[in-house]
Amino acid sequence: MAGIWLVSGPPAVGKSTLVSKVVLKLKSSGIIVGGCSTSEMRSGGARTGFEVRDLTSGRSGQLASVSLRFGPRVGRYRVNLADLARVGAAGLEAAASSSELIVIDEVGPMELVSPEFRKAVRKCIESGRPLLAVVHERLDDDILNELKSKATAQFVLSVEERDRVADELATILLAAVGGPKIQ
């Protein structure tokens, strides 16, 4: 049984950490997880940008950076549309046709400036495969609204609940893909 599970919450609450824990648990149970994840890039203790990674191939690229001179501006960052298409959108396209679980970390303002990324998210929604996505909590966008309207469940994360929610989500998603129960 396919479904869509969403995770949201304030910045720095641990949404990406939660997704990483869930992905690790599912992969260690033999589940084929595809899609993309993001992580911070830091220099001298300061956040300088974000990296995007394809969960299947391991390819990575620069999602956004304070040092980029070109690309759409989102806050203090410029988005690297080429890497977002080459790594993020391509990873989602592949996951929509070959993964047991699709993961999108994150569907937010930086990612949504890319037409290729938007198209890939739609393909994931339409694939009928189980989908776990981190969604921006306050952004109003047609893709986010569609995800929210089709969601099986949405988890609003807090620091105190992060580990419990990770375990609960891993168990739910294993059942959704027909995998074994986590001990």
C-alpha cells in the first residue's frame, strides 16, 4: 500500500537528521531507497550553503551557496540550477521508477525554483510509490499543497520527539513497502 508521509517543523529542529536515520534503518533492512537529500555546507563554523545528494548513486552537487554569482537568489544564497537538475531532479526521476521508497529532503524554496525539480517531484507523486518528504512548513506552493492534500500522515517535528518519530516512521514505512519489522 503506497502513501505519502510528510515531515515539517521549524529550521534546525532536525528534519534532515530524522530522514537520514529513517533512510539508514530502511536500507539496513534491505529496502531500496531512492531520491535526494540535502545537507549544510559549513566553513569556519558558518553555514555557507547546501549540498544535494542522490540517495541511489551517491552523486552530490552544490544546491546553493553564498559564494555563487549566478542563479536565482533565495535569502542570502544563490541556487545552483545545474547541480539541482543533474543530481536532485535526476535522483528523483530514477527513484520514481525503480525505488521501493522515494525520499525527498527537502521540498522548499530553493528546490522549487528549478523547473526540473518540480517536474521530478510531480513524477514521484504520480508514481504511486511510497514517498517520504520534508516540506517547508509555511511556504504556499501548488506542489506543496498537492503533497499535503494527498498525505497519509504529516509529522510536525520537535527536538524532543525527533528520535521517537524516526523510529515510528521507519516502522510505518517498512510496513508500507512490505519489509520486515525493525527490532
